[in-house]
Amino acid sequence: MPKVAYSDEDRERIRTQLVAVGLELMAKQGIQHTTVEQVYKKVGISRTFFYSFFSTKEDLIVEMLYLQQPKIIQYVRALMADPALSWRDAVKQFLHACCYGEENGIAVLTIEEQQLIFKRLSQESYQVFRQKQRRLFGEILENFGIKADAARINLFTNLSLTAMVVRRAIPHTLPLFVPEAADETVDFQLNAIVDALEKLKTDPTP
């Protein structure tokens, strides 16, 4: 007989499992290739029960991205504390890991996924996401040893996401780009970002 009554603790545990499993699958195979069915079956619940936690796949994805944020900060701190890495190497290694997220267990949204998800979010949910996003990128800058004001956070966010989405967009979304030069393009972008961050690090005035 299937269990029909769940305690609050049971529901919280299952919800946590759904988000964690969603992150694991989406980081490996991409958001578009991860289905709700894959997630709830791996957790061992029914489709109907899944939708008692999340009304849409997009709601699950947003929660998954929130779960990923502290893990990203932990990764940044580990790199910055690694005595074998220079500051520049640690920063570039972090950005490279994000650009090639599927190889490093980091879920990164493609252009199409961003459009699909955020047009379905409520205005309130979107504003909450942007607040959490600003806090995440601000913490990353602070861990890089860079004073993070609003302008620096905004610029760093755009520069980082540009490199990530361009890498994911070649060649399917950006067919006029040359796929053979995709990796070299990303490397050039990352070096330019690190150069800019290095100048900010030496500037005491935010």
C-alpha cells in the first residue's frame, strides 16, 4: 500500500531530495534534457505528489539554482585557499569550471533556458531571484579580495554570464560563430575578465 500520509518532516525531506536530485541531473545533462519524470522517479514518488511540492518544472529549477549557490561559494573559497594556485590561476579556474559546468557538476542556464524559465516566473519570484543572484556574485567578488559595490557586482555578473552563455550557445544558438574556435574564444574572454578583476583588486575605492 502506498503511503498516503506524510509528516511535515517527511515532506521537507522529500522536497530537499527533489531539489538535490534535480541539481545533480541538470548539472550533468542540462536543464532541457532533464525531465520532471526523471527527478520524481529517482526520488521514488509519484508525478502527482511531485506537483504538490512544485507547480512547474521552472519552480524546481529556481530552487535548484538556490541550492547550488552556497556550493559555488565553497568552491571559490577552496580555490582561493589553495597554496598551489596563484590568485590569477584560482580566479580563472573558477570561471573556467562555470563555463564548462556540465564537466564540473555546475548547472548553467543556456540562453534558451533563461528565456523559458524567467518568462514563466512571477514578478515577485523574479525579484527574489535577482536579489539572490546579486548576493552570490557579490560574495564571489569578496572572496576574490575585491570590494563589491553595486556597479562592480553588475559588471562582474554580466561579464561572467556572457562567457558562460556564449560557450553553451556555440554553434546551435549562435550558428554564425565558428565552433572550431569556441574554446579559444572562451579562454580569451576569461583572460580578459581576470585582467579586469585584477585591476579592481588593486583599486581600493569601490
